[in-house]
Amino acid sequence: MKRISKERAEKIARNINAMDTNYHRSDDRRSWKFWNNLEKVIKRKLSELSNDDIEAIRPLLKPTEAKFFNLI
């Protein structure tokens, strides 16, 4: 399996780091739907990556967001 590029790893990490990890508490339905959809998309992408790919992304992540996605 081909390893993801540095640019792709950075893009995934950027999306993870931008995640509002407290969106479940939001009263704004549109905001909740946006973050819920983004969470699903990110989880699907992560499930398609190899362990090596995850290891390439992990150092780029903020701790809170990494924990949210069970990456630490």
C-alpha cells in the first residue's frame, strides 16, 4: 500500500486540529450538523489509512483533537 504524501498528511491533520471537540453541546442545529458531518468524514478517512499513515499524521496533531479521534 502506498504511503500518503506529506501534503495529504498535513491536510488531514489541519482538518482534525480544526475540529470543535465540544460541538455536541451546541444549541445551533446547523453548527452541530456541520461538525457532526466533519467528524464522520474524518473518521472514515482515518479508517482507510494504514498505521504508517496514522504515524505520519500523529505528530502534527493538537493533543485534545488527537484524543477526540483516539489517536493518542
